[in-house]
Amino acid sequence: MIEVLKKVKLLSGLSEKQLKKLEEISILKKYTKGKIIFNPSQKAEGFYILLKGKVKIYKTKKGKEQILRIFSSPVFFGEAAGFTGENFPVWAETLEDSEILFISRKQFLELMREDPEIAIKLLTIMSKRLIYLTNLIESLSLKDALSKVSFYILKKVEETNDNEIEFRTNIVAMQLGLTKETVSRVLSKLKLMEVIKKDGNKVKVLNKKALSELSE
């Protein structure tokens, strides 16, 4: 368990001893595909760490679903509402069978009072994440379809440190505010340019330099 927690970006600054303390107050929960983890009518009573599987974060408006993020393991999520103790602003649903650690808000806050260094390290990493997301949203809002899709693929490659990423056209389309058809056309163009190769739900980057230029 500790080895998995070490790979969680939000916890990357914590020592093994601090991670052990975190593990001790965690409860392992298993969810099947399509299960709701939390929704906007719920008060946040804790924090979540995705150990295995995938989770989509989304909002609904007039019956339409807007996907905000797709989380792959391992990742810490639900922290914003978890710290405030207010209702979750979004829905969280499993995209496949998943294993998730739940950490009680009360116990987590007590742990940070006992060891303030944990709070300082988390605050530092959360601030970096906020800056990254702000820059990401700003960048995407100014781009055309080709640039948006190229930028999305490039960032996923950088995040995973792998030239091959999972790419589900319908989900990416919703995340980028594009139609599925538009994303498909962009992918076809990138394939013709020999920038990427697509096989099922996988996209492999063949020319990272060209992808970077197209994303600007």
C-alpha cells in the first residue's frame, strides 16, 4: 500500500512515516463500474485516493453531462470539498471496477494538527496543481480544435511519462467542449501527418516535436 501511495502526486512530498500514518486511518472500499462515489447533495466527510481503476468527475445541467476530469489511478481526489466540509460541487462515478481509499475528514485534520509538516507539504503541492489547472483552462480556451486536441494529448503524455495514452474520443470531446465528430477529424488529420497512431482506445505519439508545435 505504501508503494502505491508514494506514486500519488499530492502525497509525493510526504515521508514514509507520514504515509504510514495516513494508511492507518484509511478504509479500503471497492466499487463496481458505474457506481456513484459522491454527488452534489452530499456533504464531504472525507478524502479519496484512487488505488485501482478510473473515475470520472462531472456536472449535470438540464439533463446534460459535462465531464470535467477523468482520473486514473493512483490519484488523490475530492480534496477541495474535503477540506471545507461543504457539499461536493460535482459527481464522481467509476468508469470501471475500482479500489478507493477513504480517509475520514475528522481523522485527517487531526493528523495534520499532530504533524503540521503534512499540511504544509500538501498545501505546496495543491498550489502547484491549482496553477497548472488555471494555465490549462486558459490555454484551452484560446485554441482551435486541432490545437486543443494536440495540447490534450501532449499534456497526457507529459503527465503519464508515456508516449502511449488512453484516448476515448467521446469522453475527450466532452472534456474539450468539442463534438465527437470534430475530435475524430482531428485525429485523422494527426494520423495522416504521422504525428500519432491510434489503435482502439489508445493513442501513441510518433512525433512529439510536431505535436508540441501544433498545440501552440
